[in-house]
Amino acid sequence: MEKEIFNQTNIFFDNESQTQDEAFQSIAKFVSDNGYSTSENDFYEGLKNRENESTTGFKDGIAIPHSNDDSVVKPGLFLVKFSNAIEWDALDKKPITVAFVLSIPKNGSTEHLKLLSKIARKLMDENFRQTILENEDKVVLATTVDEI
């Protein structure tokens, strides 16, 4: 994984969010604070708009929300772990505890589609999924995400 897209500082432990809306607000703040978006509010709205198209919640407690609003200045991948299970309308109807978040610049690039596909394929690997779901060590999580 390219370090400018993902590195250990792109891992966020969200101990506060109780709802999907709160999770989107926390994610938007984190992405903006890390310089991937120029507007926390625009990124938040982008996450909501994308979710309204179809759910980004997959199965086994994992979601892949993303935004490609005008505020996104560079591509990024973020791993967010929630202390509280978040109701998400996931495909398996189970709450979300982990989100792989993508910031996608509006430059016509299809790189995010390749990354989404790689994440989805890697999530079929039981060991990868369990490491992401069960581990709290940033070094281990970053090393695992680097396998994507």
C-alpha cells in the first residue's frame, strides 16, 4: 500500500460514536484533520450522499464508506474501529465495528474502484478479516492493511 494513501496515522479508534450519523461526523473530522479534505462538512455530506445511493455496510461488522466530494484533495484509505457497534443497514443486517474509509478526489481517476475491489477481495480472507476485527494494535493493523 502506498504510504501517501495509507499509513499508521490513518487508523482511528472512535470511542464516542453511537449512530451512523455520528460515525460519519467523526470520520469527516478525522479525514479533514489529516489533510485529505479541505472541508469536514463537505466530506460528511459526501459520505451521507454516497450512503443514500446504497449501503456501504457489507458483512461481519465491516463497512467501506467513501466520499468523492469537491473537498477531497488527495486519495486516502483510513481504518476506523468503533468501540460501539453502529447500526448501518449492512447487507447482513448486523452492526458495524470496522470501517475502511476512502477519500476520493474528483479527478476522474478510477484508482478508487481498483482499491475498493482489492479491499473487497481481501475481506474474503478469514485471517485478514479476523485480524482487522479483533486487533487493537496500530502496528499490527497497519501491517495487515498494507497487505491489500
